[in-house]
Amino acid sequence: MKTYLEKARELPIAVKADVLIAGGGPAGVGAAIGAAKAGAGKILLLENANALGGVATAGMMSHWGGFSNGTELRNIQERSAKLLDCPEGKPDRWSAIHHETLKNVLMDYLDELGVQFQFDTLVADSIVEDGRVRGVITESKSGREAVMADVVIDCTGDGDVAARSGVEFELGRREDHLCQPMTLMFRIGGVDYSRAIFPHSFETLVDVPAGEIQALGRQFLPFPAGHVLLYPTRLPGEICVNMTNAIHADGTDVRSLTQAEITCRRQIPKIISFLRKYAPGYEHCYWVTSASLLGVRETRHFKTLQELSAEDILEGKLFPDWISTGNGFNFDIHHVNGAGLDPNGAQKTFKSKGFYSIPAGCCIPKKTDGLLLAGRCIGGSHKAHSNFRIMSVCFGIGQGAGVMAAKTVQAGCSVRSVDIKAVQQELMRQGIPDHN
């Protein structure tokens, strides 16, 4: 690739924050809540989209999956239910997300907590001095600006701040660097709920007049699509569809991302035709809307002080330096070469000895200071990542990282020397029970 030498220029320092959070998805929101409740001082959250929530809102994810200890996520769900006037005690259906309501709930809650946030802002680069991240460079309608901070939390999913700070990483699974497929979520209307089927996992087999629905999907949907995942929503007659599939894509490359978007969008009309023909209750369904954010499941795995393994999850390991507890899901590895569950995944067959915790070391880069990772980009293997990437777990990791950042600022120390006992005491005060 040819190069162009960009002229050096002075950038205005737009903000100086105590804690800077890059990315406003579940991990970023969790980080903002944790930091604010711990009294971090000035907190600024930067988000590239026009709302908070990430894959939970702009990505149009159907529901909150998985488990993680704490009261904050439940509080958010209850706030959403109240706005939607759901019956008391029934705040959701399969934890279904009403995307537009959730955008406002998250915005209003962070505003109440005194968190500053800025939309339509891309984190373009990192500011690193003497091995320590001092801030980031942003691109927006206001031009190119610098934002400085005592501690930066990378909640971008792909770990863009960490990568631009020189933190080492591996892309995808270790042996061949392939990543889980990408999906563009979409919603359909006109579904007869009284007759509709709701296969909610790759291994949910449903007999329909023409045969078994997953087998029909593999036979008639355009490759690499081929599985049938359909989820109820809070809206009458509407269904959230998780069936588009783009394999061998690199979420850190814009050209690869563009091709994945094209692939998924072209699959949608064919998926709707398939559902009309084979799925009871879907005979008159129609396309309502699609996500504005492509669902990227996996990209960079960073080199951190500790790395979570699949064995840690299976053992339900309880780390003494935990910053998130009560985490649980399965090995939800979407097939890297096609549709359905990858041979290395486990859903119905998944068995663990209990819920697991996330250690602080998974959030701390091996060499770079002033930076914490939160969400799916923390240190962990490809298989472990398929479990902790779920939104509820990412939220909990974010909350833990937010408290770590607050305690780091308050103590005037480095992120790697923060008092973990003080972090844990604050997390317990915020409603996260000690696993001991």
C-alpha cells in the first residue's frame, strides 16, 4: 500500500477527565456506572454511534443472555419495564430488549449519575507517553481533538485503544486466527404469535409441516446462513431475527466489515422468504428494520497479566482478585466456517461446576499502564471468550473495571498496583456479592 505523509499539527485538548471510557456498549455503560458510584470524579464516555447500548441497542440484540452477579443490570431492565408499563414482577419476556426504550434508559441513568458522554465520536488513536496511556485522539464533526485522562478504559469491543497503544494481541483463535462469524440483526412484523415457533438455540429442533426447521434451514437458506434463531419482542407481532451470517471476516478491517454488511443484508430477503414458506405463524411476515451496527462477535484477544481459559470457566473458578462474580453462560461458538454451532462449542452439552469470576489481571495489559480493558476484549482464549463475550457478563466486567479506575485515580497509583480489596469492597457496596 502506498503511503501519504500527513502534516503534523497541534490538536486542541477538548477535555481532561479523571476516567475516560471508550465505547458505550454494555461494558462501557457498566464501567461508567461502576466508576460514578465509586466517586471517580470527572467521567467522560465516548461513543461512535448516536446512542448508548452498543450491540444491545444499535446492534438490535434480541435479549440479555447469560448471568452475572449484581443489581445494576436488573435495575436497568426494571427501568425499561416501567417505561413500557409492563406488569409488576414481569419486567421482560425472555429478557427481551426494547431497543429504543433502552437507549433512553441508559442515557438518563448515566446523566443522573453525573457521567458525561459524547456521541458521534470515533476514537482514532491513543496518546502514549513513557509506556502509559494518557488519553486518546478523537475524530468528529468538531474535527480532530485530544482527550486526556488519568485512566482510560477500553470498552470498544475490538480493543481499538489498546491496539493503537501497542498492546500485543492475537486475532481470533490461536491456530488459524479465524474469528466467529458476524451477524446483522433485524426485526420482522406480521407474525402470528399464537402459532409462531421460537427456536432459540442452534440445538432447538422444531418439527414443522415440511420437516425439522434447522434441517430445512441448512438445506434452503443461502450459505453461510443456515440456522434458524427467532426471538419474541415486546412489540405485538414482531420478532427479532438472528439468522444472517458472514464468515471469515475481520472486524478490524473496514473493507472486510463492508463486505460482511453486504453479505448479511443480501441474505435478509431470502431469510424472510424462507420463514414465510416453512415457519408456522410467519406466512405473512415482513421486514420492519435492521440494526445500524453489525454484530461482531470476536476480533482481538489481548495479552494481559492473566488470561481466562475454558478450564477456568468449566471449573467455576473463583479468583481471589475478582472484579466480577457469578458469571455464567455456555461455549457459544458460532461455526467459523458456516452456520450453526462450531465443533468446539457447547450449548446443551455444556456443564460447569458453577459460576466463575473474572480476575483483575484479565483487564490489565502486560506492559502498558494507564489502561484497562473491559468487555469482550479482555485477556482470554478463543473458547473462553465465547462465554464471557455475552452482554450481561461484559456489563459486569465493565462495572468492575470502572471501580478499578476510580480507586486508581483516588489512590494516585498505577492500574496494576490498585488495592483489589478496596475495589471488591466498593463492588460489594454496589450490590455485587463476594463469592466467598
